[in-house]
Amino acid sequence: MTDEVKFKEYMAVLGEIHGKEISTMISDVYWKVLEPFDDEDCVNVFKKIILELKFFPKPVDFLVRLQGDQSEMAMEAWLKVVEAIRRYGNYQSVSFDDRVIHSCIEAMGGWPKLCEVLEDDLKWREKEFLRLYPIMKRRGKHPSYLIGQHETENANSGFEVEAEVAKIGFNKKLKLVSE
């Protein structure tokens, strides 16, 4: 977590709810625990903890929720990847709603290479992806899309054709916003 203002606000709320004074030492310990995690993830966990816990949370309460949330997010992301591999294949350029996926796939050799993996070997690529996801999530800057084989071949042949990029996961977010 990098947003110290939000952190202090949520710690103050927790202190008020549970009738506990938040000393500088306590605040520093919780800050160190939350430091490696994304601000948005931490805010979501603060909200869950406020609603779910009857007693003042221990640092482990945050860790369990944050690490669980990250592994769930990584698995959700992997399921999108597998669906896109089966639907679009290595020739199509793709853009996922979760750009962390782009960084993970690039670290794994790129979109075309991942798409060429045999079905039986996908389980090994899944393990690699799930291991990479939390690391890449912390990086912050991710490619806007993944280049497919068609786009690469066109560029290598000197054709300046704007790539058609398949969008994955965006419709679901648009639907939720409209509802």
C-alpha cells in the first residue's frame, strides 16, 4: 500500500469501531504488513474487515484476505487466458480487461508462443502464470495488448495495417456499470 492518507483513515475507522487507540507503533506494524500490496486491494480488504470482524483485526487477518484475494484473482485471470487461447488462438492480437495478464504472458514468452502449447502442457503453464501474477501485479505498468502472429507477420512484411484486437473481459465490466 502506498496511499498513506487512505491507510490512516481506515486504521482510524477500525480504531473507532473497536474502541482501540491506534498508537504509532501499531500503525507502523500494519503499514509494513500492507506495504507490498496494491492500494485498491488493501482498501477492499479494509472494507471486508470492517464488515466481517467482531474484534480488532490482527496483521494476519489482512494477509490471509490479501493473499487469498490475489490467488483468486490470478485464477480468474488464468481462466480468461485459457478461454482466449481456445477462442482466438495465436494469430489474433488480444487485449484483456486485466492488463496484468499481458505482463504475465509476455514473461512467459508472448501470446503466440503460449497459444502453441499443447493441451496437456497447459497445467504447467498455469502454475507458471499463477506464480507470476502477484509479482507482475506489483509492477504497475503493463502493455495495452498482446500482439498476435498476424500483426507480427504484417509488420515484418512492411504492411502498415491497423491490427484488429480481440477484447476479452470488457463486456462483463460494461454490463455491470450499466446495471
